[in-house]
Amino acid sequence: MTVLRKRLFAITIAVAFLFLFVFGRLFYVQVIWGEDLQEKAIDQWTREIPVIAARGKITDVNGVVLAGNADTYTVFVRKRAVEDMDKLCAALSETLDMEYDYVYKRLNSTVSSEVTVKKQVTKDKINKLLEYNFSGVYYSRDNSRIYPYNEFLTSVLGFTSTDGKGQSGLELYYDKYLSGIDGEILYETDIVGVEIDGGKATYIPATDGLNLKLTIDYEIQSLCEAAMDEAMEVHKAKSAQMLVIDPNTGAIRAMCCKPSYNLNDIPRDDISLLHALSRNGLVCDIYEPGSTFKVLTAAANIQEYLNGNKAAFSPQHIFSSSRYRYVDGQKVKCWSTHEKGKHAALNLAGALNNSCNPIFVDIAMSLGKETMYKYIEAFNYGSVTGIDFSGEAQGMVLPVSAVQNVDLARIAFGQTIAVTGLQLAAATAAAINGGIYYTPHLVSEIYDGNGIIAEEIQPQSKGRVISEEASTILSSMLESVVRDGSGKQAYIEGYRVAGKTGTAQKYENGIIAAGKYVSSFVGYFPANDPQYLALVVIDEPEGQYYGSTVAAPFAKSVFEGIIDLKNIPLPE
Amino acid sequence: MKLSRGGERERGDILLIVAVIILAVLGVVFIYSASNYSASATYGDAFYFVKKQAIGIAIGIAVMIFMCFFDYRKLAKFTIPVSIASFVLLVLVFIPGIGVENYGAKRWVGVGSVTLQPSEISKFALILFAASYFSAHPDRSKTFLGILPVLLFGLATCLLIILEPNMSITVCVATLMMTMLFAAGMRIKHAVLMLIPAIGAGVLLILMEPYRLSRLTAFLNPWSNPKGEGYQLLQSLYALGSGGWFGVGLFNSRQKYAFLPFAESDFILSVIGEEIGFIGLLMFFALIGFIVYRGMRAASRAKDLFGFLLALGITMIFGIQAVINALVVTGSIPPTGLPLPLVSSGNTAIIIFMAEMGVIFNISKNGALTF
């Protein structure tokens, strides 16, 4: 008997031990591990419907809305919660203009328990569906981007994907500000997504995106859009681009690239066409500037002369009248024949007026490549300007170690170098605004729905490139280009327009392409206190091709429009 | 003997019966909570499992009352018929038309809508056989040859159950067999001798059916395959973890919304733990522990070796199943399909367990420390 009692006692101890182990294990799982486990469990207990944050608006500098949102919704169906599938499919296909068979197949053959039926459905159609009071059908706000002016500022604004993500332009660059943070509605459901009776719905509101106020002026932009449309038509050009910038801050007032497209009718089906049309050529493409680049060579000479550099030429210096220069045995010639006294006895101002190539060769050869490159770099050629835009090109500048004299001779009048339109405009602005380089920018302010400013973008200076005196001298020379020289077609009586024309032959596969030119003009007014600087670039115009006759008139018409719009009085 | 004890003996252990009924009723409440959602989705009746269990409990109480007044000593006479019935039923499981297959295992025999789980009966048959055998030949427990009949009976039962297959019940029956032998006074060296082939058999079983190995590893890291082998255990842990200290409240389980499979049967403890928390489960297990305690008490006071072994065996199978079930739902051992006695949905089990509790009551009524 004592053996049996001992055995019973041993079994009792073993059972007690097992119970204690169970308690310990339960304590560990439920109390110590519990919170972590519950967190994971909550994840599977709920299904969420996204509440899409409203995308931020984009306005011009005065608050004109350039990109906004329409009130649309996504319709989706949680299959397991549907009571009458046939009736639902019929109603959906009728209301949403979809094939019945397509809707039925989508709802019945997809594996997912949650099916998106259609996006960007208008409010009145949603109201119609709501009347049916279907179970298992859900609606969530989404974003339909609306651009009130259709084909306007297209390449700058860019576009969004159908689900509202920025794809190009400012929509892409500022996407993280514009997109906001989506919220969601959490429903308590069973394992297949059927809502539980009496289950709670948790609403997590969306944080709407921030709005952008651009530096763009709607009215000036309109002038440019009209001017470039006309340029495309009149000159049958491959492309026509124009930008207007405030030379004293770098704020871009207008930026227009043609051809473009209607932002409310994006050619999404043709990807290569869409990419070509939405490209902002002024920022992302490079070209050989030709004579507009002489502004840099002139600025370098004037500054070096003022610095007392003996290699620089005095403004009074009369250059050789020959049409040719020989550099390292190669003949460099002027575009003009120099016959009948043309380009004879010119000083620097005269050289700019007539855009005489050999004189700029003289300057570059005399200053030497180290000095020339000092200015090329100071004016930011060869590197990005830092504009708030994606995909900016940095241009093509031969490295200083590789530059031959004959290359430098051509760089002096804008060949053997490639720049973006934006680089040229920003550099010219620095040359004539008193000598300070400002980083160009497109956005002036980022603010929220209550008008509270989140970020204000101040003009950003990269420092002085030439002295104020040099800048003043240069500006008066450029004023004479418009008054007396090749820029006459931009002349506006009394408003002191200044500028420089450019005509560059295009190269294809390394050889000059016959009859293909880039005609350009960079100009500004008033010359003594520049407020608006415009660059016009017409690519491959048919017929006439000189910058003076093709590009300059558009700068003039836009300047006249600005004078009119802003009621700018005649300078004293 | 003290008079007070004598009085108690005559009354029998009524507290045990009360505890058993409370546990069974609590079981129905939790079966309702765990199954109402899936039952109304599957059968269109939220009370489907509740009704079934209620019928089981009603029959169970009737049988239990009968057993309370049925002299347990007469049970020895039924040893041979019950043993034969047990083996016949276990074999019938494999006969097409009678055996019923569910989830890939043949564990039931059925005629029409009435099904029976023979392994539930086999456990009692083993207890009865061992108790009868050793009470008839008390000295045979000391020799290996003497324990051989019980050993063969147990192993044959195990073999038939593992073929269904039902590894968890097999483990239970094997443990029960060892406990019976141990309680009857088997020599320790014989026990050790038997453990060696037992371990070998375990390894062999795993090698025979590869799914056993993947189940074995699944419990160690259920997140390695959350949608496959680890799914059930993860859902069980989510339920228990969500319960925390005090639970989410009765009927408020979230895991029962089809996340947790077998919520009303093998994994009912997870739902209970979710709803009443750690503190609640502690009290729940106190009730189970109380039943075990009263069973051991009845065994220790049994008048003869037959009553001692019978009460101990019944108590042990109840306790072993409860503990193994708790270890499964907490991810402490590989998951196996094993119901929580008196609580999980399942008619054969509830009727047999209630009947067995009636036997313990009868033993306690006639109990005396005469050995």
C-alpha cells in the first residue's frame, strides 16, 4: 500500500507541476507577449477604405488657380458582402457606362476580395448609386486633377498619373508637398472582409496636400503662350520657347514651350509623344547659343579692362576690320561678308551692334583661356542653375584642359559650347542687373489650406559675377544693339529695351545641317533698371532664320503687352 | 475511521458533480460565443453547435446520474465486452460506408446523422481493462510478463488510433497507459525499458508522415509560414494575446470571426482566453484543477485497488487532455487536434466524460481507505 500511496503522490506532484507550467505559459502569452500579439491581430481584423488627401492647388503669383481638383470618387466592391450580384452588376454597368459582361467578370473572376470598379467617378453618378443602397459597395474620394486653362504652362506644371501621383514638371518636383497624407476608414470585418454587425468604423482623416504659389504671372504667361503659338504658325518652326524672368530675383514670370498639349486631355496612350510634348526644353534641352553668348565675352572684356588687365580692350579700341582671323592655322570668318564697308572700324559696342564674330575672337585670344573660363564658370555655364525643376541639363562646356585655341575662338561667339535656355537667361540677367547671379526659381510660396505659409522661397544669390560698373557699361552697349543694331525689331520707343540676337547653325552628326538654324533673342527693359528679361528661342524656322527678324519681334510684342498690363510709365 | 468521514462517504462527492456540471455549462456558453458567427454563416443557425452540445450534455447528465448510483465494482464484469466493443469500433472506422472521414482523417463511425468517435471509448476501455486486470492480479505489476497484457492492450489501441490518423489521442492513450502501469506499481526499470522503444516509435511516426515534422517545426516559429502550417497557432496566439490580463469581455472575441479554425472545438480555449483574459483562465483552470483534485481524492480514498485505479485513470485522462490542450493553444507543443474535456464541442466526448465522472462519484460514495 505504501508503494501505491507513493505512486499517487508522485502523480499528483507531476500533475501539479504541469498545471503550473500551463499557468506560466498562459501568463507569458497573454500578459507579457499579449500587446505585441494584439497589435498583429488588429491588423487582420480591419479592412480599410482609403480617404485620398486632396492634392494641393497650384496658383500663379497672384493666386490665379492653374491646377486644382475636381470632386470625384473611386467605386469599389467587397465581393463577399454583396447580396444580389446580378442586380449590382446591372446598376454599376448602367450608371458607370461600362459593359455588363465586363463588370460581371471583374467582380466574379478576380481573386482579390476587394475589387476597384472605376476611378474618378463624378459626384452625381455616385449619388445615383447611393440611391440603390447596395451592401458591399464602397466609395472613396480620389483626385481628378483639373487644369482650368487647358494648354497653358504645360511643360512647367507637368501632369499626374491617374491615381494622382506627380509624373513630370512641378507636379513631380513638388509631389511630396502637393500629395498630402492619405487617411483611411477602418471597418471591423471577418476573415473574408464581411463587415461585422455592430463593428466600429474608425475614421482617420486625410491631411490635404500643400498649395504652391508660383512666381509665374498668369498674364505674362498668357502673352508668351500667344506669342509662341504665333511663332509656331508663322515660322513653321520645330519648336518655339520663351521665358520671362525677373533679373533682380531670378523669379520666373513666364516659361513656355511649344508644341505642347492640353493638360486636361493628356495623350497617355502615346508614351513617346507624351514625353516629347511634356519636356521642358528651356530647362532640359541644350543648344548652341550663337551670338547671344557674346554677352559673356563682352562682359569678361569690360570687367578685365576695369580691373586693369592689359590683355583686355578699351571700349574705345577700334578692332581690325578684316573678315577673317587665323587661329592655329585655321581660318575663322565672320557671318557678314564685310563688303561695302560693313563691320568697318568697330569698337566693342559696334561689335555687339553688328554681332561681328572676329572681334570676339580677338577678345578671347587676348584674354586667354584661363580668364575666359573664369567667366564661363562664374556665369554658371556648364553646371545646373539649381532651378526647382526635375531633369535640368548642365550644358556642354569643353573641359579647360582640352580646349584648343581654335575652340576658344569659337566659344567667344557662342559655338563649340551648348547651353540651356535657362542658363543663358540667368547668366544674361546677372550680367545686366548690376552683376549678381540669382538662381532661377518657379515657386514663391508653399502654403496650406488655411493660407498659412509653410515655406517662403527667397531669391537666392550665387554672388557677384561682374562689378556694377561693368554691368552698367555692358547694359548701355546692349541697349544700343536694340536701338541701332541687330536688335532693332525689339525696339519700343522710350522704354529703353536692350538685348542681343543670336543665329546658330545646327549640326547634325557633326556636320552643319543645311538650312537648319536656331534663332534666338535675349532682351530686357528698361536698360538702366532692368525689370523683365525675356529669352526667345525659335528652333528650325522655315524661310527667315536670323534671330533679329525671327525671334526679336516676339520679345517686343510680349514687352509691349507687359507695359500695357502693368501700366508701366515711360522712364524719365 | 472517523464518523465525519463516514458521513461524507455515504453522500458521495457532490462537489465533484457540481463542478463537472458548471464546467459543461460554461462550455456551452463559450461554444455559443465561439461558434455563433461561423455557425450562422455555415449552417444558417447561430445555435447549431450549442444545440448539439446541449443534447450531448443532456444525455451525459442522464448517464452520469445512472453511473453515480451504479456500483462501480460491477463494472469489472463489463471489462471483456467493453474491450471488444472498443476494438471493433476502432476497426469499423476503416470500413467504407461506416467510417466517416473528415479533414483527411477517419476518426468517426456513423449511421445516418449519428456519429461516434471510437477513440473516446477506447480510452475508457483501457482504464477499465487495466483496473480489472491489476485488481484481479495485484502482484503481476511487479514483473514485465505481468504487465504485458495491459501493455499489449494499450499498444494495440495506440496502433489503431494512429492509423486513423490521430496522433494527439495516441499520445494521450500512451501517456494514460504508462500512468496506469505506474500507479499499479510497475517497476521503474521496466518503465525506463519501455521509454526507449517509445522514443524510437515516435521518431518512426514522424518519418512515416512528413506532415508531422512540418507541424513540429511550425509551432517553433509560426511566422515562418503564417498562411500554412503556422496559421492555426498564430490565430490562437492572437486570440490569447488580445485577451491580456482581463479579456475583451464575454461574447466579444474578434478571432471567432472565422479567423480561428475549430474555435468551438479544439481551440475553444483560445476564445475563452481572449474573452476572459489571463485572470479568467486562471479561475477556469482552477475549476479544472478542482475536478482533478477531487478525482485524486476519490482515488486515494477508494476502498479497493479496482476503485483506486479506475478513479485515477479517469482523473488522469481528464487532466492529461486538459493540459495537452492548453499546451497546444499556447504554442508550447506541436499543434494536434485534441478537445478540451467537458468544454469542447463534441458529443461522444462529453457523454463519456460525464459518465466517467459518475463512476468517480460512485467510487467516492463507497470509498474507504482499506488498502
